[in-house]
Amino acid sequence: MSRPELPAKPTIDILLEVESLAALDGLNDGMRNMGYTPRGENGIAGRRYYIKGNGDRTHHVHAFTTGSEQAIRHLAFRDYLRKHQGVAQQYAAIKRQAAEDSRQNPAAYGQLKNEFVQRHEQLALAWLAAGESP
């Protein structure tokens, strides 16, 4: 997310844009050789998801087709947080509380942030459409 004041799990999230998901699928052996486990869409249509690390994951790679709705949504949210410090501070507080309440359960953690993220993703997309992006 690249906001120093946001609390974060000790996992690096990488968003990768590719021309073809099918071509990326053909590189799964290479990803495995680098220590990544391919997880397919893993609940998000049009995504390829890779994890690195077993119990303590160190990296997540989220790959989308260049310019896809999913890629645009993720990048708009990131840029929106970068430009709106108050929103980023609210998100930081929600992330801290979600981390405490979820007790290391990734599904619960995501669910606890979900309402805030969905609302602000929509605001971020409107902000982007209005030409207010960085």
C-alpha cells in the first residue's frame, strides 16, 4: 500500500499486471521454483494468486490482466489512500482493530475490514473517474 503510517502484516503484497492470465498459468513451474505456490483465482475471478512461505507467509502476488476492472479497483484504492490521509488513518485504525479481533484468522481479518474497503473502493473509483488521481 506504500503508506508508512498504515499498520501491516509482515507480508509483502504485490500486484502484477499481465497481458494474458493463460500465459502466466504456463509459468507456474517457474513460480514454484522461486518458492511461490500457485492458488489459481482463490476467490477473485480474473486473478491469479500466489503465496510464498508456509506457516509464515512472506509474499502474496495478485496478478490481473492489464487494465482489468480488478487491477483498476486495487490501484485506485491504493492511490486514494495515498492522497487522503484522513481515510488512511481511519483504515489504519480498522486494520489494527481487525488484527486484534481476528486472532490470526485471515478470513476473519478480511471480513472485519470488508465494509470499509468496499465503501472506499467505490469512492476511489469515483475519484479516479473524476480525474482526481495522482
